[in-house]
Amino acid sequence: MTEVTSKESGANPSELYGTYTWKIEKFLKISKPEIRSNVFEVGGRQWFILVYPNGCEVRTHLSLFLCVENRDKLLPGWSNFTQFTISLVNKDPKKSKLSDTLHEFWKKEHDWGWKKYVELPKLYDGFIDEYGSLTIMAQVQVIRDSVDRPFPCLDVHYRRELVTVYFKMVESIFLGFMKEKKSKLMEDKTRWASLCAFWLEMDQKSRREMSREKMEVILKLVVKHFFIKKEVTSSLVMDFLFHGLNSLVWNTNNEKTIHTVSKQMGKLLQDDLDSTILKAIEEEPKEERATDVKNLPAPIVSVDKDVFVFVDDAMLLMEKAVDLEPLPDERDPQNRMEVSNDGGGEDEKLLTELARRTLEVFIFDHILCTKVEGAYKEAIALKMQEELIREEEENLNQRRVKSTKKLVKN
């Protein structure tokens, strides 16, 4: 017995997500070393589940794998980044076993899963029903590169399920990054004193040029830094960074900028009303949006069309960036429950705000250390070069004077 739920393949993450339920009847009477499910389609790719009832290379565990169908018939060089969850359904839902992973499927790694998914004796603890059937469910999210969306994203419902499991891990990634960057900003006060002096010598026009960077440049670096292959939380981290970016753009309180950025980034997560800029603009009253913006902490970075811009003088913002608290009412992670009572809504808001602040620190650090400090180092190098040239000229003049004196004596 099988049940398939999948949307047609498209650019939207929800259209690249699907679920598949496979009820294996009379599981205990199966004598074959391996069995496979029917083929199901998600994200424009055909898949099937492969089960080893008595284990694959291990005789003590049930083995489960997600596999690509007709891999030999696919075009050369094919690949698919995929986040997926394989579940063994228990008669007690709280005891159902779920395992998540992120994998890039390609010619030589066309199947992926777990050789030791669950110990065989544990199947009798509610996984095999009174009719001897075993039910397996797969949730599959294909993550497709897209020029109109800078970050890989997830189906909104799938994301909420993952948040209940990986909240603390994602939270620690954002908090750890901010702590590292803020420590770096203050680790060498002499260095920053020299940089500050260099900054004060600049004219206002040069400062403005130094205080901005193209969104495209920074977002590519963000993806490179945070999206780690085979790290199960990577897609979730990237998803919240995308929503954090939406929040940052929205916080500019400039509808022209919001529409410009939205147009540049292409089709947003239109099935997620809480975080979709375009629908928020169209459906929320202006006074409510203004109130929401006022309730958010003042940003250190704003968005002007397709450019990130410092909201204030760089040296003043350095102190603000160092003092920026992750959350005004941050809760102790040790006291958190694994699953929120609200189904993950508050956790999502919390991670979106953390992601926004993480992006601000990333943008500030990039502009300050790459553009401003880069210009400072170039100026120092140019100054040293000029001093060497001047010293060389002085030495040459001294040699000329000595030569002249010798000629006069002779």
C-alpha cells in the first residue's frame, strides 16, 4: 500500500517538496534480502525507498535508503541536493523514529540512507502493527540552485518540523558566528585605532563609497560560509537567513526598496505569509507594518535597492556591532523545551531575528574588513612605497653630491 503527496516541480521550495507513505504488508514474512517501494516523483526527479529487512552488511539492524530511479538514463553530470527524512511509524506517535539528512545525489552516490537505521528487535515495540505491517514515510525536499533566490529554502511545513528538532543547533550556529565576529572586532584595539584615524582622514564622499556593497557580492559569500554539504542543519540555516534578509529589507521601511529587492530576488516564498515581503506589503495595513518595524531593534545595515549600506558612520557602528545583543530578551538555551507549545511559531520568529542580526554582523564585518581595512592597507603600502622611493632619491642625491665634490677636488 502506498500513498504519495507531491507538488509539481517548480522554482518555489514547496513545489520541490513531497511526501511518500509506504505500508509494507506482512513484513515479518518477507524472505527477500531487499525490497523496494514503488517509484514516486518529487522535484522533477523519480525516487524509491530501498529496505533491507535483515540489514545491509549488518545483520542486527534494519537498513533504509532513498534512491534515485533510472539513474543510468539521466543526463551526464546530473546531481540533486536533497534534504530528506525517513520515518518509521509507531502506533504511539511519540515513539515514531525519524532520521534526517542532507545529501547531494549524483552518479556515484545515487542512494543514501542508514545501514543501522533501527535494531531489529525494536521493531516489535509498536512499529509492526497487529497485521504484521510496517509503515515507512519519506519527506523529500529537493534543493535546486536558482538565480532568483540567493539561499536554498525549504517547504514551510517541513521547515517547521525540522525546527522542533534542530532549534538549538541552528541557534548555536548564529550565536557562535556573532560571538566570533564581535570578538574579532575588539581583539586588537591598536589596529582599530589606526583604522579609525585613517577613516577620519577620508572625505565624506569616500566614506559613503566605502560604506556600501552590492547585495549579490555579499549573499554569495553568505551561502559559501553557511551552506555546508552533508551538514543536516545547513538548509535550515540558509532558510532562516533568507527570512532574516526579508526582515532586514522590510525593516528599511521603504516600500520602493522592498519592491526593487523583491523583483531582483524573483519569486519569494508565496506560501509563507509570515515572511513573504510582497504579500505582507499587499495584505497588511501600513500602520501595522510601521508598528512592526518600530518594534524591531534599529539595524546597523539597511538596503538601498540592490546594495547593502551602513546606516551610520562606520566607526560609530563598530561599537554598536560589538554591543549588539543577539536578542533583547534572550532565553537560556538550557531551559528551552525541545518542542514549543505553539508548534514552532515562536521558535521560527526567534531564529528569523537571530538570522537577521547574523546577516548584519556578516555584512558589517565584510565591508569593514574587506573594503575599509583593505583601503587602509593599500594606503599604508603606498605610503611605504613612497617612503622607499624618497629614501632612494635621497641616497641618489647624496651619491651625486659626493661625486660632484670629488670632481671639484680633482
